Amino acid sequence: MKREIIQNLREDYTAASLSEHDVVKNPINQFERWFKEALDAKVTEPNAMTLATATTAGRPSARIVLLKDFNSDGFVFYTNYLSRKGKELAKNPFASLLFFWPELQRQVNIEGTVEKVSREESEKYFHSRPKGSQVGAIVSPQSQEIASRDVLEKKWIELEAAYADKTVPKPAHWGGYILKPNVVEFWQGGPSRLHDRIVFKRADKNSWKIVRLAP
């Protein structure tokens, strides 16, 4: 592909603006407002987010995961604790989440500390999933090398039959995390690349400092 084609891919953002006076004074409430607007705008998978983690040596990795809940404490997602991200979080419990909603020309970037949710909460969510996904959580040794896809499919068929009339047990290596934010940035695309960036920085347990960043 010619470099010029990539260089000339651009879009001017004119859908909206964002000021310090527009936002709710709590970032979780502001996120809830934007998330509802993303739902109303029928954004494709508005709960899809990039989760970035890092090793203790600072080597980063990122992947898309799905937000499954958020509340006054933070943002919840589920995964295999033995996956690459799980192993990195076990040793370095700092991470960031990034939502990109192109239909609204918006991003939300969230930084904070991560800890596991309770076993009861993980159990409850696990058994709310489609049964095929429950079986898949047992079948897949996430992030580990495997000989072929056939290995996964054969094991999945076997276990699906074994649990046809039974409750699928949640594997011990699978469960939820909650990211508790310290910094939350709301980004609204603007014309001529003069985007609006409003950032909430945690001042203490119950309050936030709101600042504007240059784009």
C-alpha cells in the first residue's frame, strides 16, 4: 500500500464539544452519561475497551476486552487469571482502559489499580453466560501455545456433551477484576485537531480535581 494513502486518511471532528462546565463532577457519573449516549447512538459494542497491562519490567501489552459492569468503585471485566494479562496483573496491578466510540467522535481513557472481584460475584456472572461460553472457559488454556484448533474443538465437543444436563463449574482460574480509577480522561474530537480533553484526577477518596489538557 502506498504511504500517501495512509497519510491522507483523516477526518475532521465536528460532532460536539466538551468543556469543564459540561461534565458531571464525578467521573463515574460522567461515564454513565456518555455510555448511555453511546447506547442511544447504537455504537457497535460500546462496552468494548482496550485493556493495557505491563510487566514489572515495563513491557506493555494490550487487548480488547468487554466491560461487564461499572459502579462507584470502578470498572469490571472477566478473564482467565492464567492468561498473559492475568499474570501481568498479578505482579503489577496497574492498568488502563480505553474506550473509542468513533460514531460520537469520543474516547474515554481510565487509569487505576486492579484487584479481583469476589468469588461470589465471579460465580454469579459465570453462570449468567451462555453455556457454550462457560464450557469454552474450561477448554481454553488462554495465552498458552496449543498444537492446533482441532485440540480445542474436540475438547469443547466432549465437555459440552458431558455437561449437557449438568451445571458447568466455574474454573478456579477464571473470574473478574475491577479497575479502580485514579485518572479518567474524556476526549471529544474537535475541528482542526483542537480536541477537547477533560481529565478527572483523584484528589482523595471522595473528590476529584478537574483539569483541561491541550490536545
